[in-house]
Amino acid sequence: MAEQPQEGVRRGKPHQIRLPGFVSDEPVGLGDAIKRATSVAGIKPCGGCNRRARKLNSWLVFTGRNA
């Protein structure tokens, strides 16, 4: 069975921004970065958080030195 494309998720490679010194060698998506920041601030995730994070990750990724 063919996998259905998710609505609003960008096809192809996301844009990459290099942040050496701030991001480890493994890429971090924008959605994952926002999820981490809000959980540290004590905000509990809602039902749409994973969907939003997936969409944001498909748009923008922060990389370290070797990306």
C-alpha cells in the first residue's frame, strides 16, 4: 500500500541553517527545537504539537559544522 503524503508537509529537502557551536553534529529540526524549549518552560504539549513539529521540521533544520 502506498503511503499517503501528509497535508502541509514540504516535499524534498528542508532548508538548512548552520549554527556551529550551538547545535551538535546531528541536525535538529525547527519543530523539535520549539518542542524542547516549550517543555523546559513547563508548557504541556497538546494534541497538535507533534503534527506542528513534523511540519516545521520539514521546512527548516539547524545543523552543526559537518552538515
